[in-house]
Amino acid sequence: MPITPKKNQYALRAIFELAKHEGKGPKKISEIAEVQSIPLRFLEVILSQLKGSGLVDSKRGFYGGYYLTRSPDKISVGDVLRFMDKATESGNCPACVSKGNCPFKGNCAFSHMWHRVNDAIFEIYDGTSIQDLINSEKLIHMRMDEST
């Protein structure tokens, strides 16, 4: 089963935090790191990469920080993960656990199955917007408030 690398998880959490802050101006990187429990040095690299995606931009200065360039309902989880995969250029075959290029060049009994699994996962990622995640979090908080 494909596992989302930690860097991709951090990228999603950073985008999620920026989305929750939408309309309130840029958000400082230190605040994103603290709220989402992302090591600051990793977040700096990730946000720098995400600027290249067109999903995120930044403003310099005392009131500066990072912000989304699109509304959260126009950004899918798949958009973020695809960009991060391109940024790292892993070249790993989803059918193979080896790092780098697959020694079988995708011509193995498992290749077709793992590609189908990957396609099914991305169908879910592409069908889930960042706004959907925000709505889910709100629902969770409402349920928690009702149970107390």
C-alpha cells in the first residue's frame, strides 16, 4: 500500500493551515510550523517548493508570510501531492520497493495491480478539496463539543 511521504504530509498540513487562515492576510511560517507540528527547517523548504506550484505565494516584511493563491475549494489533495511528487522526482515504481528506477522496468506481475491501487487512491485525493478537510475538522469539533 503506498504511503504518503512525511514531506507530502507536511505540505498538505501547511496548505490546510493556510486555508484555515484564508482572508486574514499572510500567515507567518513560525505560526504554521507550531500549529501543525512541522519542523521549521522542513517547512521552509516545503513552502519554498510550494511557491513553484502556483498554490502558495509569500509577502515579505513584518506583516508578511505565506498565503494561498486559490480558494481552498479549488485546491485538491491530489494537486498538492502531485506537485510534491514532481518536486522530489522520486522515479519510484509503485509496484517496487526499490529506491530509484524499478529493476523490472514495470514488467512484473505486481505492476498492474499497484498502478490500479495508485489510481484509486488518487481518485480519492482528487475528489477531496482542502475545503472538504476544513469542513471535516469543523464537524469533528462540533461533535466533540456536543459530547462534553
